[in-house]
Amino acid sequence: MKPALTPMRILGFLVLAGFALITLFPFYWMVMTAIMPTDAILSRAPSLLPDLSRVRFDAFVKVFENRPFFTWIMNSLIVATASTLLSLFVSTLAGYSLSRFSSPPQQALGATLLVSKLIPASLILIPLFIIYTNTGLFNSLAGIVLANMTIGVPLATWLMKGFFDRIPRELEQAAMIDGASQLQAMRLVILPLAKPGLAASTVYLVLTSWSEFIFARTLVDKPEVQVLTVGMQSFVGEQMVDWSMLMAAGTISVLPAIVLFIFLEPFLVSGMTKGALAGT
């Protein structure tokens, strides 16, 4: 039986629809800027609706013809994938350790991870630059991956710890009584139950690595190793900005994030539902 549409429910739908429109409007205007001529976008009274007679998709073709856009995308995919997998592996083990063991050294390590998240990335740029120059990691995708891990691992560790804390310890204890080691119990019993946490951490780590700019801009100066966020800076010149190509590149750059949310959305929703049921 469907719930009745009460005035309060209708008001709630309208409020949520309003928030959705406000949230999605920047993305809509980015697409508009990419497909409309620059003079139409920069006019004193720009139209909110596109003039179909002036819509063009040339900018989406030009970003690949006039720039090594495909190379930027591939570099970003490599960096985001490697950073996410390595960070997720480390943060999962660290979060499980902090959740299941409470020795003073581990608690101190957990506090250190939390405090390290408060440190701006700009403060560790100079140490990383010196280390990378002396170790050969400068101008390498591996260097960007390791730098991204310094940002992603602390928060992802605490995210995973929170999800592990919600899983009863009796489940893995029962598996250990049946002959499984603690690592096997974690892999076979705990991790399947922590899929919402893994999905949430994956989303955070991918978005952090995909949109990172400071490390990629400072630790790489070879064009062939540039990632998407740094390459898009080339559309901004000293005298003018190529808005159509910049917004076309921005539109393409958000597509992987949309695809990621589509694939991981069932796990995120199931995690919120389980949390709501656990609290009742």
C-alpha cells in the first residue's frame, strides 16, 4: 500500500526538488557553456535555456584535437585507480586494527592519523619535493599516487573503523572457533558485511585522487605525465579563457564520477538502510 500524499509529504518533495535544482545547476550551466557560443554565455542577459539553433558540440571535439586530452584522462585514471586500491587496502587493514584492538600504540597511531588529516597538503609539498627529487619519484605517476595516499588514507581509515565498529565481534569469533584464522575471519565474514563502508571509502578516495591538483601540479612538470586537473589549466590563458573548451573538458571530467556513483549507489543505500534499522 502506497503512503498517502499528505501536504507535509508534498512540501518535503518540493523542498528536496529545490535543493536538487540548486545542486545540479552548476553542472547544467557548465554543459550550457560548452555547447553554446561564448558571446551568448557572456552576454549581459544570458538565457537559462539553450537556443537550439546555436547549439554546437565542436568544443568536445576540439579538446581532443588541440590538446593531449586522452593522455590526461589515461594518466588520471591510472593515478585514481592505483591511489584508490592502495589506499583502500591500507585503510581497511588499519581501520580493522583500530576497531578490534585497543592497545596504547594503536590508539596513538589512530590519533596521529586523525590529526594528520588536519594538516593542509601545501605544508607537505616541500618535504615531498625534496624526497622525490632525491629518490627519482619526481615526474612519475607513482609519485602522485603516493602523495594522494597521504591525503586519502587517514580519513578512509576512520571511515572503515566506524563501519567495523558496527559489526559484532561475535561473528568473527564464531568463525575462529570453526578453525579460521583472524585474517580469514576478516576476509570471509567481516569484509562482506562492510561493503557499504568499502563503497563509501572508495567514492571518497576516487574523488579525492581524481580532483587532486596541488601535488600533480608541483611534483610533475613533464607534459606526458600531466593529469587531467593540471592539463585543464592550459585552457586559461593570460589574456583570455577558452570557456567552451574548458567547460567541455569539465563536463567530460565528471563522467567517471557519475559512473562510479551509479555502480556503487546500491551499496551506499543499503548501508544507510542498515544503519537506520540498527538505530531503531
